[in-house]
Amino acid sequence: MSAPSLTPSKADPVRPAPPRERKRAPASGGFTRALRRNFTAHGFLIGAVLCFGVFSWYPMVREFFLAFQKTEGGRTTWVGLDNLITVVNDPAFWQAWGNTALFTVLALVFGFVVPFLIAVVINEFHHGQGYLRLLVYLPVMLPPVASVLLFKYLYDPGYGLLNELFTSIGLPEQQWLQDPDISMVAVVIASTWMNMGGATLIYLASLQSIPGELYEAAELDGAGLLRKIWHVTIPQTRLILSLMALMQVIATMQVFVEPFLLTGGAGPEGSTTTVVYLIYQYAFNFNNYGAAAALGLLLLVLLAGFSAVYVKLSRAEDE
């Protein structure tokens, strides 16, 4: 009798061992690991939401209710549209809106056109652009108070540098901040110098994204610098220019720092009284928080309309 063979035969094939079943981790463990992994990101997100809620959203909601309330002797009562009527009947109301509109128009002339032209000039340089960008953006990095003190020195009617320059070329001296006819222009010039650095860099980045072939084709057609700007540069940056114009309007309608520090807020004969400064007066000089909130609500509604247009244009740019 022969011993049994240990080698498998063709009739009895070897069956592979069944695979071991892996133990499934509980679903809660995966969620815990994901939560632990994203804890830092969620922490920053929650912090940002809390900051927006406390410092942006809550004041807006609170302002809405304050606009229809009045507080006297520690007692708050609902007065409806009385605060709004009080604000509209104030003679300073229409003057403030007129000054704000004038500031916005002048800021578009100076603060919108000048940065674009500076960006075009810098874009023509092939060397030293980094130093030029730093030079243009330097005023933005300065504290606003330091910039205002510099311009108060320049505008001084006695020893100011601008009047010294005017007299040296035979022009009469000017009362820059004391003359109601030119005080707003002086404020706009200071504001433009203080804030044009960011806009200039945005324009410069947009200009550098234009294909060079377009300028080469324009040069072959005999186009000069002005024609290249009009037929190539402006059409290629049209959307950016529209967005920056809307941002300029939204920012300038909230102007407060420059007229407040340069002319004390109101200026000669109220020539630099803006809407935001009038809100400041209602709240902190007249202790009428309801009127201040009503005027702020009007400004909020107007700026919300401009912001809606800005968002629409931004979506069109993304598409």
C-alpha cells in the first residue's frame, strides 16, 4: 500500500483561502478624524464669522432699529419716521449730500484718472518697475494722520510750500483750506495722494495681462501712444475700469478722515461737511442717535445699490 501523495492532483484543485474580512471602522471615528483635521480651519472660520457678526452685521441691524426710535431720559420710544423727517428738514442735510457728491465727482476726476495714467507710464518702463511700484504705494503705508499733517504744512497760507511755489512763478497765494471755493479741491488732492497706490497697482497688473501682440499690431498700423491707449489699453481693461470706478464711488461717499483732519470736518462755511461727518455730528455732538441712525440708513441703502452693481460686474468678469 503506497503512502498518500502530498502533491495536489488535477482532480482536486487547491482552493484559495477566503480573504479575511476587514473590520469596518465606525462612522463616528471617521467624522472625528475629519473634524480634528479641519479643526484649525473651522476655528479661523468661526472667528471670522464672529468678527463680522459683532462688528458689521450687529451694528447694521442695531442701526435699523435705532433709526425708528428715540431715547430720552433713559427711556426708548418708537417714533416711526420722525427721525428721518428731522434729518431731511435739516439745512445741513442737503449741503452735506451736495458736498459728498462734489467730492465723489472730483475724486473720480483725480483719484480715478491719475492712478490709471501713472500705471500706463510705469508699464512703459522695462527696468526699475519694482522701485516705481514701491514709490507709488508708499503713501498708502503711511499713517493717515502723518499724511494729513504733511498736507497741512503744504497748504499753510503763511509758510506752506505750495504758496511758496506759487509766488516763485508769479501766481497769487491761495487760502487752500480757508477758502470755501477751493477747500474741497484741496481735500480731494490730499485724499488722492494718500489712496492712489492701491488703485495704481491694480491697473498695472491689468495692463501687464494685455497680450503684447495687440500693441505690435497697433504699431504696424502706425498708431502712436495715445491711439494705442484709446484703441487697445482702454478696451482691454474696460471691465476693471468699471469695477474700480464703482469702488471709487462707494469709498468716496464714505469720506470722513481727510476733511475731519484737514478742515475740522465742516470746513469754511460748511464747504467740506460730508454725509458721514454729519452722522458724526448727530451722534457725538448733538447726542441724537436716532437721527444719526436714520441718516446712516439712507447712506446704507444708496451704497447697497452701488454694491449690487459692483457684484453684478464682478460676476460678469468671472464669466
